[in-house]
Amino acid sequence: MADEQEATNAQDECELFDIPNEITEEILSYLSSYGELQQAKLVCKAWHALVLRIITRRKRIFYESVCNGSLYFQTIPQRFRISPRYSHSSCVLGKSMYVFGGCSPSNTAFNDIHELDLKDYKWSRLRLSGISPPPKECASMVAHKNRIIIFGGWCLSPRTGIVSNARFHNGVNVLDVPSLTWSITPLNNNNPDLLQPCERAGHAACVLQDQMIVFGGAQRLTRYNDVWMLDLNLMHWTMPRITGKRPSARFGHSQMVMDPQTLIIIGGWGNQLFNDVWLLHLKTMTWTEVQVYKHELEAPQIWCHPAVKVHDKIVIFSSSSEPSNNDSNTNEVLTLQTYTLDCSQVLTQGSCTWQPRNDAFKKITATSLHSVVKGREEFFIFGGRTNLLEGAWKIVNTLVKVTPRI
């Protein structure tokens, strides 16, 4: 009996691997990037090679779709929704997107953190230990190894709602994801020799190797254009000495890594609405302003629409300049559009160019102050405020997935 079972298993295995590679690859291409596809690499060498081909093809199709604006917008149905919010923070770690804080329709801030499984789009409110961050909005949130780091932010007084009574933060809160435990990096208030950034919100942060690099932000009527670096191993702040011309002080801008020695920032708001682009060269600690071409094609209101980078392209999901009739509403609404900045020559020629947009996709009501993250060959846009023509706005908790339109 045992010999017959072994023979049957061997026959099944033989029949499985006798399937032509073309058919096997087609079957494997239906697997999710967030689990099954990675597991399929472990079956055998042949499957490992096929999965790598599938991943490479998905990346190529995604990049080409970003380049030509051929993207499909889909509102994801959700059985369980987290509270509507805007000015929240989000990042991707592993197979999940994490959302922290933000502001509610009643202008009160959150300090909750939710996890979205990117495979089945299920939300979970995490049960955490340790001391949670205070309620706040406009904080930065980055992922590093198995941790999530939250810095800065602000919140209005729940009683008065007056900006002059707002509280700004400069604390660093670290969530260890495997243990679901919060920890706090001690401030250096008792040691004047140890530098740290002042309280701020609306700044930008990104991770390069083991450093979190922060630029700009605001505190009430004060805007900043300083650069800070947090060693994520030692949890120690340093303020590098910047020489030469630098960007104007601002908040609400976007910041991304271009290569291991260069950061890029775009847009923001300070004493005016900015549409400029700058490079920070970490090796020399100098700024260079980038020449931007075809400003007439640029995204409107860059400061309240976060950008995301795909290789040498920067994508912003912003409102259109013309209204669109919504079948479910007699009022005209602004729709979400894709704006792409070609940065393929930014490191070699010091220039970038806004690309013509492609409007042939499903109409989605535009939002601002939402969050945008890049998953595995797809974008996710969450929350924000709708932009209605009559000046009114509504806080939403809509989840939009943006994928190549094939």
C-alpha cells in the first residue's frame, strides 16, 4: 500500500513538472505578489526562474504604464473601514500598508495605527503595547527593516480649535512590527550639546541606508529649510552643514531618494506655492536647483498632493483643472488625474520635464491631503478631502488602487 502511494505521488509530481513552461508561467502569473508568487519560487529551480520572469515583466509593464499614463483607477470595496481622515501618514512594510493618525471631520487628531493587508485589502487595528504617540497629523512615517518610525506632527486644541493653541511635536516614536511594541527615543532637552530638530509638522522624511533624512516643515507661522539626519541604529540626530544656495523654507513638499547619494524634493508651500525641484547631494552636502521644463503640464496644488517615485519618474495624483459630471451626483466634481515628471536627465543634465497626461481612465473624485504609497507594481491612495467646485469639502476613507491599464 505504501509503495502504491509513493508511486502515485511520484506520478503526480512527474505530471506537474511535465507541463510546458509557457503554460506553467501563465498559471503562476495569476498569483498575488504578496505571498503566493514568492512562495512559488521555492518549489524548484524551474519555477524560481519562471517567477523571476513574471516579476520582471510586471515591473516593466508597470513602469511603461507610468511613462505613458496608461493607469487604471479602481475603488476597492471594504467591509471594514477605518475612520475618514486627512493629513494622515502611511508607509508600506512587507505585505502591508500602515496608516497612522490624521485629522477627523470634527478637526480632532487620531493616534491610532491600522494595517491593510495588500493581498485581500482587509484592515486591522493593531493591538499595541508600550507608550503610543500623541494624536497628531502631518507627521512623517517611514519604514526601516522591521520598524516604523514616526516623527513630528501637530494637533489643534480639541477645545478651542485655534491654530495659535496648536501643539507641535519633535518626538520620535518607533513601532517594532514583529512585537507590536511602541518605544520612544528620548529627547535631548537635558543635554545642550546634543542637537535635535525643533517641533514641526508638514516636513518630509525618507530613509537612505540606515539614516532618516528630514527636510523642512513648519511651526505656526515659521517655515524651515534645514536638514536633519537620524541614525536609525544609534537613534542619534545630527545636523549636517549645508553650503551654497538652498531651497526656500517650506512645508507640504515631497521628498524621495534618487540614488544612494542624492535626494530630490518637489513643491511645497511657504511664503508662496512652490513648483520648483531641488537635488540634495549628500556627499558634498550641497543643493542644486533643477531646471523644470513644460510647467504648463505640471500638477496643480503640488503642496497638498504627495508624490511617489517609480525609477526615474515622479507621479502625483492631483485634481484636474476641468470639472467632470458625476453620474451619481448632479453637482460637478473635480476628478483625480495622473501627472508625471520625467527625471531621467535630472542627475546627468540637471533638468526634468512634465509629461502630457492621459485622461482615458475611470473617473475618480479628486482628493487632497491623502496618502499615496507604492506597493508591488501598483499604487494605493487612501483618505483625504474631496475637492468640490463650490468650495465645500468632505473627509473620506476611500481606498483607491492604481494599476497598469492592460
